[in-house]
Amino acid sequence: MSDTQHVSLAGRLLFWVLGTALFLAIAILPYYMYFEFASEATTRMTVATVVGVIFLLIWLATAYGPLKTRH
């Protein structure tokens, strides 16, 4: 028998939502901002900030939230 930890439904849903948001921030947001004629510096800073916030949320979810597994 295995001692693997299983993530709850809320944890899986949160992982998918944050993963989708990360994909959209990296793949779609820069294109959209350039389409709206945003400057290169503004686009880079906005994308970097959004990606940083999403990574922070993923870290918080794995450290304290529904994605946490016991050690």
C-alpha cells in the first residue's frame, strides 16, 4: 500500500485555475498588450508582475492552502 497524499477537489480546482492563469499571463497577455499598443517596457513589467503574483499564489496554496501535503 502506498503512502501518497491526495489533493482534495478544491486543491485540484485551484491548481487548474492558477495554471490556466499562468498560461494566459505568459502566452496571451503580452500579445494582447502589444495589440493595444502598449509600450515594450509596460508590457514587460506588467507580465512580470502578474506572473510573480501567480507564482506567489501557487506557493501560498502549496505551503498553507488546499494544495498542501503532509510531510
